[in-house]
Amino acid sequence: MSGVLVEFTERVRPEWIDYNGHLSEAYYVLVFGHATDAMMDATGLHAAYRDATGCSLYTAEAHVRYLREVRGGTELRVRTRVFGVDGKRLRFGHEMYAAGTGAAGTDDPAGTDDAPGTGDPARPVAVTELLGVHVGAAGATPFPADVRARFEALAEAAPEWAGRAIGPVPRG
């Protein structure tokens, strides 16, 4: 393992588009879930591991931020980042990017929020932070040492968007 996970990619399907002509919120989460599956495969928590041990990573908490709308047919790239691991828990996040943002993929038709004329995919369209728990038949169980070591090798400082919560709405 190189210390960096391979980005996950998936194209927005027509049936994922909502009544406003954009990617429906549930499908952002679906794509993030597919990226979690890819991360699990890459770190040793793959189907053969689950079959052999009866253990898997369960999502205990998630926080999604929808930053920009995405149109049908857009190719999405998801970067997975590990923010920390302990005996049984994994804190990680996904950043979703639209390939060819601007006129091709998001509701930034002129590319005004991106570098002019480039459709710069450097700004995510959505992010999510997750807390996963390694679970077996008896409940939460420690990660195998080699899997934990893989996650520790991937760990990096959390970005500014991680650790946020929805604040109270002022009464008016």
C-alpha cells in the first residue's frame, strides 16, 4: 500500500436525477457508500475477509455536506481520506468532485467559481465525514493488526470541513 488510496469514480445515472434536474441527495450518499466499499477492499476488509471472519466495518455516524448541484451524466471522482483509527473505530471522509465541473457537470455554468475556462475540479461538490466501527458477531471488535496498520499509514490531519456539526437555527 502506497499510503494513498486510489480515487473511486462513478458516472451519474439518469435514474439518479431528481425533479429539479440534479443529482438527488440520496445518490450522493450512495456514491459515498460505494467509495467506502472500495476503501474497505483496498485495506483488507474485502468480501473474503468478511466471509472468513464474520466481521465488517459498520457506519455508526455520518455527516454530509452538499456543496454544489450535479447534473446527469457527470463523472464523479471520490477521494477517501483517513483521519484517525483506534482499536475498533475509524474516522474517515470522502470528498466528491465532478470531472469537468462548470458547464459540463455542475450548476456553475460559466465556471465562475472555478479557474476561468478550466472547469477546475479542485473544489468538491460534496463531502462526508464518517465514523466506522469494526463489528463481529459479538459487537464491536478490534481491527486485525495488519488492517489497523494500513489505516494508521493512511492517516492524515483532518481538513477544515471535518468535525463540523449543524448549529442551532435562531428563533425569529
